[in-house]
Amino acid sequence: GAGVSQSPRYKVAKRGQDVALRCDPISGHVSLFWYQQALGQGPEFLTYFQNEAQLDKSGLPSDRFFAERPEGSVSTLKIQRTQQEDSAVYLCASSLARIANTEAFFGQGTRLTVV
Amino acid sequence: AQKITQTQPGMFVQEKEAVTLDCTYDTSDQSYGLFWYKQPSSGEMIFLIYQGSYDEQNATEGRYSLNFQKARKSANLVISASQLGDSAMYFCAMRVNSGYSTLTFGKGTMLLVSP
């Protein structure tokens, strides 16, 4: 497809369950970002990849969160032992280059609800 | 570290009128980009407009213009001739040009356009 694709669109998980969220960036995009957006808030940075290298994971809230992009394209955000505070929309974005004037394109997000 | 401040939680405007959404930023970097995104209730983040820190002229894209005042570190979005479809959350964001660069977002402004 032409845009950033995220799956699933919606996920309901029982507390304690592990989840995996997938992001297919635009083909050829070097940079990939994950954001967490709580209800009524702006997106908060989680982690950043440049190709397959995870250059910044300072935004990951705990060691239950893990992200990978092994071949420099598709990325997976994994949350282990989900907690209610993990409920949010998880947004993935990609951009062609790493420089500031490059527009980042966003997927539609995965809405995670932990019950 | 970068910081974006949007002080207006909500704004109301009548159809066909112009509206200004405020954004101030803080960074020690000299080279950076400023972005505005629109997020309708469906959840996707839609890129609206970009302003580079060295751009001498204010950016314009159709009905959107960015009032960039570098000395005051402000990057307000002006929407002219508001339409009902402009009702959405609006986020200001920035990205710096040093090393790798991630997008930092503000908390957003909810714009409601009334007939």
C-alpha cells in the first residue's frame, strides 16, 4: 500500500497478557517512530529506528515494552504482561530520511484496551 | 531536549471565519523543523504544513498558513475560511536536525467549527 499500515486496528487484552503490534512503513523509509497517545493527549515518543538500528528507546515506559525492526522495514512493538495503564493508541510513523525537514507519515494507530 | 506548548485546550470558530491556533516551542538547536498535524475523530494524523527554522518566509498550504516568529519561538497555525470538516484535534510538533531526530508533540488543541 501507499501509506503506513498498522495492525491490528483494535486490540483488547486481558491484564497480564502479552501483545504484539505491527507497523508496515512506507517502502524505502529510513526512519520509523513509535508513539503512545493516551486519551485526550498528544502523542508521546516511545522509540526510534533508523533502518534496523534502534537509536533511541528512551521513551519506552518500562522493560515490559520492547520494539524491533530486524530487516529495516516492518516493525513490531511488543508489550509483555499488559497493565491497565498501557491502554492507549499506539501510533507508528515513518519518514524518508532522518533530517528535520522530512515529513513523517502516520498510520491509523492501534487502539489497545487492557481489561 | 525539545518542548512544544499549546496553551489552548479548545477553540470555537464559526464557519467561514479565520482562526489561529497557538504554538510555542523551546530548543537549543539552531536547525529544526516545525510541523502541524490534524487528527480527526477517526484517529489518523494528517500532515498539514511545515516550516524550517531557516525559512525566511512563512509557510502556506491552501487555507493553512504558519505564522513563524523565530525570536519569540512561536509557530502559530492560521486556518482561513473555516469549514465544518476542520473540526478536529490539531497538534504542533518539532524535529531538530542534529544527530537523529524524533518528532516532539504538544498536547493539542481541539477545534470546533460551528455552522
